[in-house]
Amino acid sequence: SVITALGSELDLFLAEDLMQSPVVDAACLINAPFSTFRTQDLEQLEQKLLAAKNNRRKFVFVESLSPVTGELAPLKELAAITSKNGALLCVDESYAIGALGLRGAGLTEKLGILADIFCIIGSLGYGVGCYGGFIAGEATLIDYLQSTSRTFVSEPSPLPALAAAVEEA
């Protein structure tokens, strides 16, 4: 939803090389440039961001907790690099929801860096054992996605009791 609603062929999308999310598929749908980087190789990411001077915007997607390696992403460092290079950091908390953070809201909550993140995305099917997913961000972003994202237009909303239970948890 984030990629297809906000992005275009003028933007660059970067994702960590082991990411399970369909970021690559969405970037291909809009014919946008796409590249990967090694999560722990911050120099490689910075070089790719510096080389992207001709792109309108730069989006960086990472999983806070890798389901492949079990490693935590260096989110504080990633936030600093993306901010310094004018990129937008999108964190997938699918595997960290329910496990990390004071309230179980993930690694961004645990590290206290929510303000440094463009958006947080996640599936409720992994850490919470539910169905559905979420995108969290500033009200302007969420309003825009709700009114323009084709994914939201065609998706049924979750059962109210289920939404309340997830929110309470």
C-alpha cells in the first residue's frame, strides 16, 4: 500500500536483502528503481543513498526482527543514515510485534525512536497470531493512504471485536 500509493518511477526503493515483505513486487508494479542492501552493512546503504541524487524520494524498508537470522536491525543507526540522506525509513515490525517493547509494539518502541520512522508496517499473522495487517504513521500519511491506496479500497475491514482485541493487546 505504501509503495503503490506514494511511489513512482521517479523514486528509489531500497530494502534489506533478506526481507520477507513483498516490497520488490510493489516496486516493480509501479516501475520504480529498486535495490537491496545488507542489513548490517550501513556503509553500503549510505553509498546507495548518496548515489541516488536524481531520484525524487528515497524509501528504505527494513524488518526490525529478521525471521531469517533472528538479528535485530540497527534501527538507531538506520534512522540516522536515512535522515542524513533525506530518505524515508519504513520499518516492518511483523515479527517483533508482541515480543519487543514495553507494550509489545516492536523494536521501534523498545528503542524509543518512533519519531524517526516514516511508517511502521506489519502483518498481524506472525507475532500476534491474527489476520490482517497495519500501517502506522503520521495522520496525514494514514489519511492519504486510506483515500488513495487501491489495497485499502478493496480490502474488507477486520471484525470490530478482532480490531478491539488487537488494539487492547
